[in-house]
Amino acid sequence: MEMKKSRKIILTVIGIIVAIYTLFPFYLVVMNTFKNANSIVASPVGFEGVSFSQLMTNLSSVVNNSNFNFWYAFGTSVIITVISLVVLALFGGMAAWVICRNKTKWSTAIYMIFIASMIIPFQVVMLPLISTFRDVGNFVGISLLQSIPGIVFAYCGFGGAMTVFILTGFIKGIPYELEEAASIDGCSPEGTFFRIIFPLLTPVITTVTILNGMWIWNDYLLPSLMLGQNGKVKTLPVAVQAFVGSYVKQWDLILTAALLAIIPMVIIFLIAQKQIMNGMVEGAIK
Amino acid sequence: MSENSSSRKMLSLVLLAAGVAGMVVSLVMDFSGGGSPVRGPLLIIGAIAFLIGLYLFPTVEHHRGIINFIFLFPLLFTFAVTVIIPLLLGIFYSFTDWNGIKFTGFIGLTNYTTMFKDPAFIWSVLLTFLFVVFNMVLVNLVGFSLALLCTSKLKGVNFFRAAYFLPNLIGGIVLGYIWQFAFNNVLVQITAAISGHQNSVLANTKTAFMAIIVVYIWQYAGYIMLIYVTGLTTVPKDVLEASQIDGANAWTTLMKIKVPMIASTITICTFLTLTSAFKQFDVNMALTNGTGSVTDFFGSYLTNGTQMLALNIYNTAISKNNYALGQAKAVLFFIILACVSIIQVRISNKKEVEM
């Protein structure tokens, strides 16, 4: 199908205009972190007042701000996201394998409950969740609220259903003969899973890791409820929200904080563009 | 071999016994109110010891069953504690006067009748439905158009795709503030230069609502576009060529071939936008925090002009400290979403039968 040249040009122009529109907010953030508060208000779009030394000033005043505590929030977010992703991939893979390879009433029932639970909105469980976690925490004597283990636990519970759903679909496609052969050769069931099945899951685990990773990294409501707005432990979105709350209209600080919150995601996207886009689509279609 | 297995059996039994003992001791400590700091770790160590003991238990015929149990346990346990128990408790609490920590009595359906008597809540519900309808139509239209653009043979298609998808990577809170800046500081200057209008669009309820829709489309259309792109690439090339030979123009090809062939993708995207628009919270909170005045809504003055259902639930419980009422609203929210999902499953199943 060959397009006419004029149509091609029109389409390209439309494409560029839309791209400018989608990228414009990013431009605003980057441009204004190079300005001081007065220049931002005076000319938010233009180049006036842009200077590299101002960027350094903004960065250092945000990073060294004791209310924001950027590196601490960043580190907390990284730790929570990474541990949750590892735990979800491992436990999710184990559970999906058991559900998939045992055709009993129990495994079907568990699978159905997982699927059905995906329609539960967070809002309906969030309030009892906090009280349950408080009670369980008091019971075992380890605080689950305002703690990293508690939030990893919660993400494991909330992400479990979707992870199992996607992984089960993939494991169904792995020939059962592989496991039979391993078993005849004297491999134990757990050995079969860790040595044969789990390595085969790599592509689909990439998909669930991307889906869960985007969700956990950007999630605001769950950490804000579990960690509290002014708690000691903060994830990046919670820290940004608290920071903005205490510096209303100080756009030089707010936009610099926003830039710092965006950068890690954008860098990862530039590195793994294809995987991320494919992963997001696969997750939606299944 | 037998010596090895007998020592393994010993170890297994010791661990099982120690695990049970550890858990029992810590539970006894808890109920007797001892408050010893070791009871928590003791309970966890006991449970782990029990699981290891179970794993080492020398049995051939039950080994598979034990492994199944150990493999399922972590996810099921976390799932039960974070989803199932809170869900059941939540439905239960919505009939009580729960204050977030404890409840003193049942009050029947009072929470449910209270919320329907509250004009601010009715407003939030109606606004949410309006938002969902707008978004479902607009996000799909924009996403689909962008997908057509991105599947055409243009130069720079890969760049366009990445650029349109980029907003989806950013969390709602951060992008809400970025857009707040764009509306309050940039757009105001532009409108002031053109028409002398000094007010921000976020200051007026109607325009602020439109602003939320614009931001939502900005964030979500790129994602929906990607799904449509995948759908469009499954349309076979020979069918398209055949239609071209038969003299179909671009519009006919689009409506008579492409759209029918990606009907299942359209269903997926429609429901994705529907459910995610329903749950919209972060952008709503960061952009307007639900503020906005409505001068006359069935005779009452409202200050939550742009507050959608999810934010209304949050504010009722957290800001106004009315947990039971917030929980009842959340249960209603759940019922609405469950109905939507059931309809979706019905429609997709029907489609599959037809195909």
C-alpha cells in the first residue's frame, strides 16, 4: 500500500504535533529545573533564566532537604520494588506451577478464587487491610505497618493473583513430557521446578516483572496508607506528595523533585523500551 | 542409604516438633499477655521450622503433596491476609459503626442509607459515571487513531510510539503536579495573552473536570494505542491487499475490514479504560484534590465539584475519619465494578462462541 506523498506529510505533521503535546510536560519539567523560582513564574516555557548552576542549586536544595530526604525515599522505593518483584516471581511461579500441574478440585478452586479476586478494587480492602495488618503486627510482635517487610508482604498478596494468572497461561504451554522425563531420571518435584520449569519461565517472568514493577514503583495509595504521610519510612511517590504539601507553589523545588522521581523510570524505559511495551500489551491481552 | 534416611527422619521429626512447640509457646505467650519481644520471631521461626521439617519428611508417596503445599503456602497466605480477610471484614464492617480500630455495634443498613442522602456523594457517583463515559469514548478514539498512525508506513513511527507511551510510565501523583503547573502557570499565561482571562482552568469546576479528562487521556491513550497496534498487526496483509484491488478506499477498509477484525481488541480496551477510569484516584488527588464549587445541586451547595468516587471514599474515611461510612461506599464501589466485570466476561465469552 503506497500512500500519496501529501497524505504522508499531513500524517507526519499530525504525528509530530501529538508527540509535542505528549512530551510537552516533560519539557516543562526539565526546562524549569534550570531556573530559579522567579524565572519559572515569569516565563515557564521559554529559555530565559536558564542556567546550569541554577540546576545544581535546585538539585542540591531538593536532595539535601530534610523533609524530602530524596536518597532515603529513593532507596526505600528501590528496595521495596526489587524485593517485591523477586518474591512475586518466585512465589508466583511456584504457586502457578502447582495449580497448573495438579488437576484437582482444590487447585481449580484456588485458581478460580485468584481470577475472581482480580476484580476487587483496592478501595474496598484498604481500610480493613490497615486494621488487619495492625492486629497481625501486634499479634506477632513485628510491626507490619510503617515497615518495609509489611509493604512487601502486601504487594505479594495484591500482585499474586495477576502473576499466577499470567504464569499459569504460560506453564500450560510447556510440554508435560519434560517433567515426566526428569522424574524418570530421578529428579524430585522441587528439583524439576527449579532446574527445568523455572528457567523456562524467563520470558513470561520478564512480562510480569514489568507489569508489577510499573505498578509498585508508581503506587501511591497503598504505601501512603501503610507507611503514613509523615512516617519514618517513605517511598518516592509518598515523599513527593508530602514534599509538595509542605512547599505549596514553590515550583522550583516541586518540579526538581518531580524530575528526580521521573528520571529512573525514563532511563529504564530507554534501555528496555521494547520489553516494556511488549510486556504491557501482553499483560492486557491475557 | 537407610542410615541416611533414618537420620533425615530424625531431623525432620525434631524440626516438626520444634516448630510446633515454638508456635504453641509463642501463642501461649500472646494470649497470657506476656508481651515478651521474642514471641513474634518465635512464631515465625516455628512456622519455618515446621515447613522445613515437612519438606525433609521421608515419604515417597506423599512427597509431591507436601511440595504442593509448601509451594502454594506463601502466596496463598499473603493473599488471604491482604485480600480475602480484609474483603470479608470490610463487608462486615460496612454494617457496623466501625471507627478504623474497633466497632461497638451493628447499625444495619444505616451507612448505606446515609450515603445516599448525602448530595456530595451522589454528585461524586454521577461525576464518576460521566468521567468513565467520556474517557471510554475519548481514550479509545484517540488510542485507535494513534495506533492507525503508528501502523502506517511513516518515517519515525517507532519514535512516535515511544513518545506517546512515555506518559504512562509516570505515577499519577507526580504527573498530577506537573499538569497542575502546566495549567496554573503556563496555560494561564496563554489564555491571558489571548483573551485577557486570568483564571486558571482548575479554578472552575467544569473546566477543572475537563482538565482531569485531558490529563487522563494524555496518560492512558498511549497504552491503549499499544494494544490497538498489536491488534492491527494481526490483520492479515492479503486481506488488505484484496480490498485494495477491489477498489476499497482507506475509510471503507478501516470500517469494513480493520474494525471488525479487531473486535476482540476493542472489547479489551473498552473494559480496560472503563475499569481504570472508575478507579481513578492519583490524578484526581494531585490535580484538584476534589475541590470545586457547585452552586446548586438539588438545592444544596457543594464544595467537592471534581471529587470522584475513589477520592470520595478516601476522604470520607481518612480525612473525615468516618471509616464505617467510607467502607460502605467502598462496598458499593466494589459491587459496581463487579457488575462491569461480569458483563465483560459475558460479552467476551459470547464473542468467542461466535468466532
